[in-house]
Amino acid sequence: MAIHRKTWLVLLAGLFLATGCKAPQGAIIKQEMKEDLPEQFPDQEAQTLNSGNVKWREFITDPVLVNLIDMALKNNRDLMQVFQEIEIAKSNVLFKKGAMSPTVSMSMGTGVKKSARYTSEGAGNATTDIEPGRKMPDPLPNFGMGLNTSWEVDIWKKLRDGKDAAVSHYLATIEGKNFVLSNLIEQISTQYYDLLALDNRLDIVKQYIQIQEKALSVAKIQKQAAVSTELAVKRFEAELIKSKATLTTLQQEMTEKENGLNALLGRFPQPIPRDKSSLLSTVPQKIGVGIPSELLSNRPDIKRAELELRSSQLNVSVARKEFYPSFTISATLGLAAFKPSYLIKMPESIAYGIIGDLAGPLINKSAIKANFSTANARQLQALYEYDKTILNAYIEVANLMSKVKNIDLYYQMKRNETEVLNQSIDIAGLLFKNSRADYLEILLNQRDVLSARQELIEAKKEQLIAVVHIYKSLGGGWQ
């Protein structure tokens, strides 16, 4: 028995030396971007509070917006597609896991065989008696049934690496789902605030139209009293028409925004109930950015990229081990006879066999070399994607931190400007009625007020959207 064991070991070692020693090496992976990540964000002291850890239901307080997000989480088609990707990856894990276990199958069959007389098999059959005085049938029928099993022994852990690669990819798809969730919440919030801003801009334009209609009436009266001219009347009429044209443009934009939001909710176009008065009264959430290293554990896209990198590294290991010899054990156990009634005669009808097969590539390795090169290139792709994701995440947070700070200052200045211009419009109207200001001053003043009010609405919208963006960029929105 010891001699047989030594023989197997010698054969295994010889085949390994003939094949495995020529297996190429994969690229050495260094996660330099992860190691070089700064300890804090630009112009920012380290903070213990990180808004990315806050659950989205606690971060978003508008009940209408929360209801819309809930609806999207149930009906959004992109999210449903991602769930199917997770199921596909899960099935692949089961497939890879199954490859590590023996396969067992059952077979039943029948056939007939005619051997040539002048062959060893034919000559043997012709001179063999099944029973005393009864020759072997010619041609010879065959009936059989039995169990067949085959098992590739995972001596190099190739199959285990393949399973672990599939598991890493499966976990990456889950992080991909979390990233889609974060994006979905960001998109819905952005379009919701866009709609509220359009509502308020429409109201402002309608109010502006009313003011212009009154100014036009005054201009007509002054013209009749020879205080003003036809030119003033025409300029007011033109400005009124321009405002009404702006109104139709805003209405079309609102229709498209509503339809876009309905698409995210997974439903056909319909009105979206909302409280437009809540826009200017909404106070943005205070943001804590924590430290940059928290991005590695909070952002789903970074975690997904890291898991895909791990999966690609394992795939390189699998591809490299294809150069090594494989050891497969095959066995059969069943009943066989040339006549069905003889199948029950035991132990004569019992047939079995076991084979150990050690095989490895020697020449013409172009296919496995190409497979290895592909796996190695994909590993490098995954590394570059991981580095890029970390770099983009850091820059995104840095940009949004600056934007949140500046947009707050911008909103305060626009609010002060609007308050001043609101006071001036009443003064200008009174001066025009008393012929102490001409129509051009009135028009310019009204345009300034309209522009300032709309810029104030846009500033408030951008302030709220920027907070949502930085919340998502910190890794929030999927919890």
C-alpha cells in the first residue's frame, strides 16, 4: 500500500513540475489611493458627527417627500432590475459551490453489440458458455442500470477561490443596490425641490403679471390725460406679453418635471400633491462630514468597487491554477446483464468501477494563457476603478462642502436684496402715478424685483439640494 501511495505522489509531483512551474504570475496589487487618503477634508477640522451615518427617514423630514420615496422604493424599475442582478449573483455562488461537491447521477440503458469473430472479444464470446451447453448470444444484448459519480478533488483550492470570487461579486451587487438606493433618494429629492421652486416661480410671475396689468392701465389713463405717451403704453404691453410667455414656459417645465418624477416612482403621469409654501420655510439639515476614512465604510460605491477588486483577484488565482494538474475521481456502481431476467441474479450482475484521473496541460496552452491574461487585465481595471471611486468621492465631498457654505451666504444676500426691492416697487408705482417717474424706471424696477424673487427661490432650492447631495456623497441614503 505504501508503494502505491509513493507512486501517486511521484506522478503528482512530476506532473506538477511539468505544468505548474510554468504558471505565470499576476500583477501585484497596491491600493495606494486608499493608503494615501488624507486624514481630513480641506479647510475642515475633524468632526465626530458624520451625517452619512444618519438614516434617510431621520434626515429627510418633509412628510410629502418621505411618502414619494417610499413609493419609489416599491415601484422603481431600476431598483427592481438591481434586485434581479443580486439573484443572478446569488445563483452563481450556488453554482460555484456545487462544483466543489461530487456529482451523482442515475442511468438506465439498453443496447446491442456485435463483435467481429476474428477479434479477441469475438473469439472469447464464441468459446464462452453462459450456462453449460448455452453459448453467448451473438449479437450480444446489454441491459443495465446504476449510479455514476464524479468529483474533482480541489487540491489547489481552485474551486474554493472560484466560489469566494462569486461570493465577493454577490456582496458587490448588494452594495450596488445600496448605491442605487442612495441615487434614487437623491434624484427624487432633487426633482421634488425643483417642482416646489417652479410652483413658487409661477406664483411670482403671476403676481408680476397682475402688477404689469395695473401699470398698463395707469399708462393708458395717463396717455388719455396727455401725461404719458403711446410709447409707454406699448412698452408696458410688450412686457406683459413677455411675462405671459414666460408663464407658459414655466408650465411646460413643470409638466416635464412632474412626469420625470412620476417615472422615478414607477407610474404613469399624474399630479403630484405638494405644499409649495413649504419651500422657503424649510430649514436645511446641519451637516457633519466626519473624516475621509469613513467614506471607505459608508459609501456603497466604494465598498462595491473594493469587493469587485477582491473578486477579480480571486479570478486571477483561479485562472493561474488552470495551469496546474487536476485530479478527478470517477466511480460507477450498478447492475448489467445481456438479459433483463439476469439483472436480479446477484452478485453475478453487479458491476462497478473507480478511476482516478490526474491531468494537466502540457502543450497548446493558448486558451488558458488568454484566460489568465484577461483575468489579470480585469484585475487591474478593478484596481483603477477602486482608486478612481475613492478619489472622486473625496473630491465630491470637498466640492459640496464649499458649495453648501457659499450657497448659504448667497441665499442670505438674495433674501436681503429681495426685501429691499419689494419696498422699492411700491414706491416706484406711487411715483409713476404722480408723474414723478417715467415708465422706463417702472419697467426696470419691476424686472429687478422679478429677477430677485426668482433668484431667491433658486437659491433656496440649490441650498436644499446641496444638502441632499452632500448627504448622499457621505454615504447616506441607503440605510
